[in-house]
Amino acid sequence: MPEGNRRRLTRVKAPKVVAQLGAKGALLDCSVENISVGGAFLRAGKPLPVGTVVQLTLTSPGTRRAPSLKATVRSALTSPGMTGMGVQFEPPQGEDVERLLGLLQGLGVPVLELPVLTRQAVEAPAGAGGEVAQLQLQVQALLVALDESDRALEKCRRERTALAREVIKLRAALEKR
């Protein structure tokens, strides 16, 4: 039975993003085909073996400080016209959280998928895998989106109240005529 697309996060094209991978003492430059909050597909002449843990730095034009992330190779593809590997990011740490958010926002990743990025790392329960941490980031992103919606709703309520006052003033002015 075919597995189909198991991704839960939207991937966006990343035509000008470059990844530099460090693994087993070697450096490898790759272009980023697509990227999401949880991972990326990297074009590489010779993909690394599945299961390889890498340290990668993502850069794009205008990037002042590039995020540096730990990732694991989850798939390798060697077919004509498309050679590369899919990597899954581990939750970023420290300043790399904000750096990754900036990169993803610039590429148009849907706001609801962007994690809340603070200088504090998300703490996953002991023994939990990276999937739990990714879900925690998604929950935090939804909470931020909810807060933003609440603020927007409150602004609309204030504007409505101001308009209602104007209507009352105009009606009173019409009645005087």
C-alpha cells in the first residue's frame, strides 16, 4: 500500500537559499529546493546516507545571520534531474530560532505553521522524539495566531464603537435641522 505524502507542514520553494552541511568532518554545499518548519529537500550531487546527522547553515541573499541547525537525513533521491536528500530539522536552539523564523517568513511559510520563536528552547518531555517538539512548536504558533486574532478583533470593536458614536452625532445633527 503506498504511503502517500506524510508531511503535515507546508513546504515552499526556496530558489535562492543555500545550505552548507557539515558531516563526518566534510563540508557539502547544497541548494535548497524546498523548505518547511520541519525540514527541507536539498539538491546535492551525491546525497548523504539516510540516518546521517548533519549540522547545516542556511543562507539566502540579504541574510545577516544565518540559522545553524542540526538535522537528520531522512530520504535520498538519485534520479535523473533530481538528486538530493530530505532532511528533518531538530528543534533550533538559542538565536537560531529567530534566524530560522526570519528565513521562513521571508519565503512565505504560512504563519500558522511558524513556531513561536523565543530565546528559550522548547522543552520536550524526557524520552520524547523530535515529532513531539515539532507539535509543541505548532501549538505555540497557533496560540500566537489566536492572540493576534484577539488583538485584531479588539481593534475592530474599538473602531465599531467610534463609528457608532459618529452615527449618533450625525443623527443628532440631522434632527436639529
